[in-house]
Amino acid sequence: MSAPSPTKPFNLAIVGGGITGLTLAITLLQHNVPFTVYESAAQFGEIGAGVGFGPNAVVAMMLISPLMKEAYNRCRTLQWESKRGVWFGARVGDRRKAGDDGTFEHGGQPGVKIGDQMFEVFYPNIDHIGGVGGVHRAHFLDQLVKLVPKSVARFGKRLVDISKASDGSEDVVLHFADGTTAQHTAVLGCDGIKSQTRKILLGSDEWNAVFSGKCAYRGLVPMPKAIELLGEEKAMNSQIYFGYHGHILTFPIEKGKTMNVVAFASRESWTSTDWVARVSKEELMADFRTWGPTATAIISAMERHDVWALFDHPPAPTYYGTQPRICLVGDAAHATTPHQGSGAGMGIEDCYILGNLIGEANSVEDLDRVFRAYDEVRRPRTQGIVRTSREAGRLWDFELEDHGDDVDALQRNMETRMHWIWNIDLAGELDRAKAIFRQSA
Ligand SMILES: Cc1cc2nc3c(=O)[nH]c(=O)nc-3n(C[C@H](O)[C@H](O)[C@H](O)COP(=O)(O)OP(=O)(O)OC[C@H]3O[C@@H](n4cnc5c(N)ncnc54)[C@H](O)[C@@H]3O)c2cc1C
């Protein structure tokens, strides 16, 4: 990839080169917008875990660029042909749901065992995108990196502050931890859940991420081992196992070579300043001691035992400011718990809308109106995701009022709760944002 030949009277700074920062870079390249990516790490990188995308995220990738969709296709792992339209096969994993005979009732049918499939949740109509599937994060990021010219990236650049330029230009000056500075027209903050740009924009700790009451053990299981323990159908297709104050997700990644596992547990509080901790296998097993043999087999096969405290953002009053010009994108704007598998997907949607709006801008003043239109269109949807994701976590963990451990109510809820997320008309949303941009001229 070569760097864009600039056609715009402005020059942007993207802070953070995760999935959002790189996707925004790819989108801006489509419009020959000049930009530089500042990343605090020594290179682009992601952790060795899985991430799933809903149809909305895959459509956003397609709309951003066929190259991005191809990058995703190279990494995604499809389920069995017969399961292509299935989000999750749903099961109960916690033995406490069963009576003395080891069974419970679902859908008017008695005799359902712990670990048995109760129902499947379907994506509505995904044929046009050729299927959805999970990816290995590091492999997906590597593919995105290939779509961004090396010359636009600066590494080892940890943003610490942003000020207004003193040369009368209304530019922003980025200050980095290594003592260097850089001057741009605006900052696009893609620096994740602990975002420094968010702190600078919102100017108070009130909007910092808060503990959600859940944590997640993340791990990988080699597929041959997963098949040996669970059988092919469970191991090679996405599953969710419900329980009391916890749930477990599994889905295949790396073209079926690996089963990704995320095991969630509720916690009253999180006091450590570290959000990721190495735990012993015994500690991990203790959280699932009341669970049945399928869940126990999954947990005991996990190769690493890291626990992640799950934080999310209070709803920010705005995603942008004009003095100095800053706009928040992805997790920096709206970090969510992962219970609806939508955080990274929202960042990709943001990039589609914001990147294309910036493509419409032809002056520095236009950028302010772009940010306003982006904020108006994206803030309600993305903050809705954060709110409903917390609720979903309590639903999967038998903690939601009016649902508890009623698996029939849970099924009714689950069958439709994702439709507003998956069925979004993104091209229509971009038209709406462009109309707001034009009307504000
Ligand atoms: C357990 C778990 C499971 C998840 N599963 C899913 C899923 O299945 N599907 C889904 O869509 N989402 C999922 N998510 C959410 C998803 O991981 C995030 O929404 C997504 O990774 C956010 O990407 P981002 O690029 O916005 O932020 P990040 O990935 O956090 O990237 C931020 C980048 O900015 C850099 N940076 C940070 N601070 C600075 C600074 N001051 N200066 C310069 N650079 C900086 C960082 O080094 C990093 O490269 C999950 C999250 C968790 C915790």
C-alpha cells in the first residue's frame, strides 16, 4: 500500500492503532485524506484470543472496502454448512439448574440434561455476506496492517496531552511521553478503553471506565483436543453455556485449528489497578465448581489462565470537541462489555460513518460539522450497545429480573434481542449523517 496523495486542506492524527485505528486509516485512504497514525506500542499488535463479528460489522467492512472484507475472509472461520446461520447453540452448563434426576424442563419438554442443546439462535439473512465467523485477533490485525502504508505509522508515541497550536492556525498539538510533539488539524482518538484523548476531551474522571461486575477468563484450546473432549459438533460450532453468575462461550477460530473460550464470572468489585491477572488453574476451576462435565472439560483444557476485569464507559455527553478539535472513535468513545459480541464491530461501524463523512469535508470548518453529524448518528446507537450489553451479561448469568433461570424466557429474549444491532441499514445511516452534515452548512 502506498500513502495517499493528499487532496484535502487538512491533516489528521489518528491516535491508537488497534482494530479501530487501522480501520479508520483504511477508510480515510479511500478518500485520499492525509493522516498519521500514532501508536504507543513499538509495533501494531493484538492479543492471542478470538473475536466474533455480527453481520452489521461484516457489512461495514464490505462498505468500507472490498479489501477489508477480503482481509476478514482470509481470517474468519465459518461454522459447519448446516450451522452457517446460527449465532449460538444454547445450553445450560451449571448443574444447579437440574433437579435430583439431573434434568430440567425447557419448552414444555422435561428431561433436558446439563450440556444438552436447548435451542439455536439464528442470524436473520446473512447469505449476502457469505457468512460470519470468529477470527484470531492478532491474525486479523496483521491483515489490516497490510492495507495501511508503513509510512503513515509512528510507533512508541504515547499521547499524554493535546493543546491548541500557538501559531494562529487553530491546529492541535499532540504531546507524547517521549517529549516530542506533532501538529495536525484534528485528533481522531482511537486509543481504547483507557483513552487519553477521552480524558482530555471530557476533562474529568467522571467519564472513565467503571467495573461492570463481571470478569472473563480467556483461553484457547487446540481443536483436536476440543473434539476429543466435546465431540465435533460442539467444538467446531459456536456454543453458549448458561449458569448462575457465569456463562461460557466457545467458537472456532484459525480456520478450525483452535477453539476460542471465554468463561465469564460475576464479581462484587475489582480493586486492582491491573485489569488483567494471571490466575492458577485451581482459581479458575473454583469459579465453575458447580458446573457439569462439559463445562468442566472446556475449562480444564484452557491453555492459559488469564482473567480480565470487564469495564465499560458511562455514556459520554459528546464524542467530539472543536477547541481543540478531537473526535473519539471505537472503544475510546464507547467501550462496552463483550456480552453481545459487538464492541469491535461498533468501532468498525464508526469508521465507516466517520471516514466517509470526512471524505465529504473540503475545509477545516467542514470537519467541525462532520464531527457533529457523526456524534448525532453514532452516540445513541453505541451507548445503547453499552447499556444492553450489561443487561445481556446478567441475562446469560441468570441474574436478570423477570428472567432469572427461566430458560424459556431467556430463549424468547435471545431470539430477537440482537436484531436491532445486526439489522442496521448502515448505508442509510451514512446518508442520514451526510444530510445532517449538509444541513448544518
Ligand atoms: C473478553 C472480551 C471479549 C470481546 N469479544 C468481542 C467480540 O467477540 N466481538 C466484538 O466485536 N468485540 C469484542 N470485544 C470488544 C473489542 O475487543 C473492543 O471493542 C476492540 O478491541 C476495541 O478496539 P479499539 O481499536 O477501539 O481499541 P484497542 O483495541 O484498545 O486499541 C487501542 C490502541 O491504542 C493504543 N493506545 C492506547 N493509549 C494510547 C496513547 N495514549 N497514545 C497512543 N496510542 C495509544 C493501544 O496500544 C492500542 O493499540 C471483546 C472485549 C473483551 C474484553
